[in-house]
Amino acid sequence: MTTEVLSKSAVVVGAKASDRDSAIDLVGAILVAEGCATDGYVAQMREREQIISTYLGNGIALPHGTNEAKTLVLRTGLAVAQFQEGVLWGEERAYLVIGLAATSEEHLGVLARLGTILGDEQLCRRLGSTSDAAEIHRTLTAPDDDAPAANGHPPRSDEVTLEVRITNPAGLHARPAAIVVDRARSFAAELAIQSNGKRANARSITALLGLGAAVGDEVRIVARGSDARSAADAIAAILTGSTEV
């Protein structure tokens, strides 16, 4: 399914863009050409970027449309443009820009793989400089079989565990993941989320994307510390849609 979501023709290397909006227009045009979205969706991608940056770290950005733009999506798909010179994305430079148009959850396998890739700085640098588009395609669509299992630590007296089902319509994609990270940082407690046999630090957007968690998935929130209960409840509220994202 991941190869259907990201086709080989949707990956380009050696692209050039003068600024962030131009880079978004480029990957947006690929999405349009691939039959994933209408022209109007590209404008919504730029609009969302004004709301919150989609820069993920290690030279990778993941622009996508607002929730209101879903009517402009024709089918779920991704497009990748590599900029060897980099494109200024806020205070950082993006070398790999991945455009996303989604109507359902088929792309989560690629996003989970992306979460793993983001944790490998050397691999990110290689993908940002390679002249082989096929290498980028293979890397993003390869199955992620090496993720560590969620073998929790021994329970402690200050540990709180919550089992919740994700009902937030956005699942645990880039935007809600960023909100979880921001909220988690306001608590002293250690926070982790377990899903799909994986465990992620709730303060790491890289780790959260690597979970590949979607709407309807059961997840476990584990908090340890003096404010563990408040921290776990706050994260649960985001995942269940009780907090607007």
C-alpha cells in the first residue's frame, strides 16, 4: 500500500526553489499531476504553513492542507521534492520536502517510516544529497521492522497509565503530534505513548510519527512524576478530541 501512496514518479531530486512557498508549490504541483488533489489544495497547503510550521527536523518538512481542504483531495498520496541546496523553512533549511494529501489512513505506513528516518541524522543527510530518486523512494516505502517493542518499565508509585482510543479526526499526524509535544513539555512528568507495539517519548515529534497511530487505534499513555495524573489527562484529551487541534 505504501508504494501506491508514494509512486516513483512522485519523487524528484535536484529541485530548486527560492523560498518555502515555492517549494510547497512544487510538491503541490506533483500531487496535482499524480491525481491526488486539485489546484486549490496547494493554496491550502501554503495557508496551513502560516498557522504552524510543518518542519519536522533534520532537514525534512511535511507540508499538507488544512482540515477544511479535505474536499480538495482526490485520493491519498505523497509527493517528495529534494532540494540539495536547501530551502529556508523558518530558521532551518529543508532538504527533503514531502507533500501530503490524505482522505484516509493509507499513508500512515510511510509516516511511520518517516518517523524512524528522522531519528537517523546521517540517513537524512544522505537523502538530502543523493542524485538517485529511487533511493529516496525505496527508503520511504521500506517496511519498518526494526522498531523497538513497547516493553514498559516496571511500574512505580508515581506512575499513571491510561488506555484510550484515538478519536481525534487527525489521528496522531504531524499537527496533533506537534500539539502533544508542546503540551507534554509543560509538565515535569515523564510521558510516553505506546501503540502498534512501539513506545514513543511524548516530547519527540519524531518518535510520535514513528508510532503510525491512526483514528480508532488503542494507545497507552504512561506518565511518571509528581504531576503524572494531570499530564496523562492532558495528552488523553488531545488524542480523544476533547482539546481542539
